Amino acid sequence: MPVRRLPVRPDLEQLQRQAKELLRALHAGDASEVAELRERHPEPIDPASAKLADAQLTLARSYEASSWTRLVHAVRLAEAIWADDAETVRALVAGNPVLIHEQVLIRADSNWGPPMTYAANLGRDALIRMLREMGATDLESAAGRAALQGHPDTVRMIYELAGRPSLEEWSLAGPAYTLNVEGTAILLTLGARIVRENGVDWNTMEHLLGTDSRNPAAKHRILEMYVEHGLELPDTPVMALHRGRLDLIEAHLARDPDLLTRTFDIVDVYPMAPACSREPYTAQGTPVHGTTLLHLAAYFDELEIAQWLLEHGMDPDARAATDADGFGGYTALYSTVVSQHNFWVNYGSGRPDDASFTRLLLDRGAEPSVQASLKARLEKGHGGGPLREYRDVTALGWGERYDAKLFVSRESLRLIESRGGRR
């Protein structure tokens, strides 16, 4: 039976509706719901005579809660923390003291943590102090989540509550992953280090360079902060792109006139982040292995760098390398059709699907009907799945056939078709 997961901000009314829908399905003899009842309910209940309480218990256990009451407490606790309602939080925890150490969202894989950590995600300082007085001990995870979410004052307060411990071995990975400048800054100020006695914090570099967040200006600033705190970055064209340093890219171009036609191995794309380069065709959208700086600019949402490259003679139809099996040869246009940027647009981040990168390439003369073959697999964080092959597809066909539609820009497809692009 599938295990359900409470969302970050659960809704009790929705759960009540789910329980009623489950009860109706049980009375109707729905095979899958009957099977779930038999697996999760501790007693041999006749589905036709099941009561609402039976459906509620079955549903609660599918959310890994021991009872419907426990599930309701989880939702009410989350709601109270969001509302900064100290009275309700205190009453719930006082009535069931184990709540202070258990995951608010019940599931063990929740990174929002117990009540104090959950409150730290939201910068609820007064609640954090109250929960600490009530016996909460999850100070480290609370500070980490506050940094990840960009609440520097909360981080500093927790640091004081913890007795000002040494942060020399503290990970900067959280705010690196979310590209949070404020969170990174406060951790560095309090003593966290990107370069430790035993060397560079590779885990943080992997979180920064391999993040599925897209905020180029923030990534540039964080990398410069690392440099200011002793990190030596490799002097490569791709690292210059990661840093947003057009001056460094220009210097590389002056030394290497073939730079704008050069393709880069995935190991070059992720210097100092070996975990990101283990599987060359695993990506957040269109693969980057064997691609040019223009492809990489599209992948990492570096529109300004793409404009600079095109202004300095980059061919908008520069192709990726082709392997022995004929896979590769696609242009940066493919990288704009299927991308992590598009995921966030479609996920509802508030960004418009304006296809600005696709438009830039087409306006600079990109051929809309180039054909190429690709093989690609999503990262595990996005569901993983098998390595899929796409033979002889145009950029339009690539987008239409790509399995994970959240990564596809509908406006890019429309724009390419309007410019004469074929399938």
C-alpha cells in the first residue's frame, strides 16, 4: 500500500474529506481501498459496515500516524506554528509531551523536523524560545534550517541559546542548496568554514554547484563569499560561468580562441563536486555532459552570460559532442525547452513562462528544426527513473516527448513552432 505524506503545511479539512471519500469507497467495495483497510486497520472490519472512525484510522496509518487523533494533533501543531500561536503550541505539547521531540509532519524523512526546527524554518523566534524552555533539544537542526530558509536573526538567537558553540565543522550545505546569501553569511560570520583543517567542504560545494535552485546572482555572491573566506576556485571557463564572472570568461577567450566551440565533460561542469558528475546523462532537464558554454548558460539560467557569448561570436547552433552511439549533437535550444528553470515556472514559483532564453536564441538566428539524439535520466531528487533514449528529435519533439512535463516550457514550444520549428 502506498504511504501518504503530509505536505509542509497540512490542511485538516482536506484530511477530513479524504476520510469521507475513503469511507464511501469502502462502502462501494472499491478493491484497492478495501485492501488498504485490511492492511492498515488492526481489526477485521467488514468494508460494507465500516464507520467513519474506521476510515479515519486507516487514513491516519497511511500517513504513518498511530491514530486519527495523532494525525489531527500534527496538523494543528503545524497550523499553530505557521500562525505563531504560542498558546496553542504550548497546549498541544503540554498535553502530549512526546510531540516536542517527534517530527511535526510525522514522517521520518521530513526535513522540517520537530516543533522547534519547524518553527525555525519560519523564523518564529518566540516559539523557539518557548519550546526550548519546554525541553526541546534540536538546536543544531533548528539553526541549520533557519540558515537554509534565510533567517539570520533566528540563527544568531539559536546560537546564543546553544551557548555559542564552535561552528568550525558546521556545514554550509543548507543555504548553499537554497542559494541563500543571508543564511550563508550568518554561518560564516559565526565561524563556519568552507575550508577546514582537513580541506575543502566538498559536501557544501556539491550542494551549491549541483543545486536545483536557480538564482544566478545569489550563487555568484555565495561563491565570492567562499573565496573571501579562503576557498581557491579553479581557473576554468566553466567555473567562471558558475561565478558569473564575464571578465574571467573574456580572459579565457583571449587565451583560447576556440573556447566558444569547445565542449566540456561533466567533470569539467562540476569541479570540486564529484558526486554531481558520476552519471553523465543524469540531469535536471537536458543533460550537460559534452556541451558548450552556451548550453551551460541555458542549464544554469545564466541569461546575461548567454547574451555575452552570442555578442562575442558564439554560434547559437553550436552543438554538443556526439558519442559513439550517435547521442549528442543537440543545440542550446534543447536546453531551454527542458530545464530546471521551467520546473520552477510550472511548479508555481510565480515566475512567468516567458521563454526568454528560447526567444534570445531564436532572435539570434538559432535553427528551430535541428535534429539530434539524446539520452537522459532525471536526478533521484526529482524521481529518478530509467535512462530514456530520444532518437532524431528536434527541440520541439524533445519537449513534447520528454516524460517529466514540469521541466518543459509550453511557451518555448509555442514560440519554436511559431518560428517554423518542426517535430
